[in-house]
Amino acid sequence: MVAATVALLVAVGCEEEARVSFTVFSEPGRLDPGTVTVRFSDDGRTRTVSGDDFAGDGRRADTPEFGMGTRGTLDVEVEVETDAGRVASGILEIPLQPDWRWHVHLFLDERNPNETCIGCFGYRSFPVVETYRTSPAESLWMLWGGNSISSPVVY
């Protein structure tokens, strides 16, 4: 009986969680995680990740997961800035829900990376300043997707 009660409490606890993480994808020399600042807000609190908060190799760098509220919206603001100034910036809102793990992926690319994304729910693109971009089509792409915490779909 005690084991069943503990299992029920653990399951209910998972259903009231929400999490988010951020990933920078880059070709070498294009979108260095050290140039990226992400501010995200939920339930009246604002947090910031940048530079050393991203860990990974030269092509992919991830933040840890952060606990979030389970109602309302997650407001995400991204800025990419080098020593020469702002490269690109963008804002998006993601609806929060219980038992959900959100991922926000950041790219500088000419093509929409959502076309090859499994599990993505949406995307937005934002202009890159002319002096930095490699072609007129290059944009800052923000993709978001997610999965259940307690019953994740395996892709």
C-alpha cells in the first residue's frame, strides 16, 4: 500500500512539472554560444542564460533544463551580439502546460531548419544584420518543440 501511494505521489508530481532548455546549433564560426543571450520569463520571474551556460561541441551547445510554471506563457527573448554589435534578435511566446518538457533550438541558416525537425511545434525567423549575414536569405531561426515528461514519445 505504501509503495502504491508513493508511486501515485511521484506520478502526480510529474504531471505538475514543466521544464525548458535551450540549444545553439552552429556551423563553425557562425553562431558561437558565447554571442547568444536568452532571457526567459514565466510566472513573473525572469532568468538569463548566456555564454558559459551553454555546454557542448562546436556544432551543438545545450543549457541545463530549468523548471517552469505550468500555466500561462513562457516568454523567450534571444539576442545574438558580437564585439561589432547586434547580429540578430527575436522574441517568441510558448504556451505552458503541466507535464511538459520544452526545447528551444537556435540556428543561423538560409533554409528553414524546421523542415528536418522531428517533434518541433513551431518556428519563427528573424533578420540578421546585413554586415554579418552570409547571404540575403540568412536568418536567426528559433524552433520549439516538446514532449511529455511522464510519458515521452520516443522518436
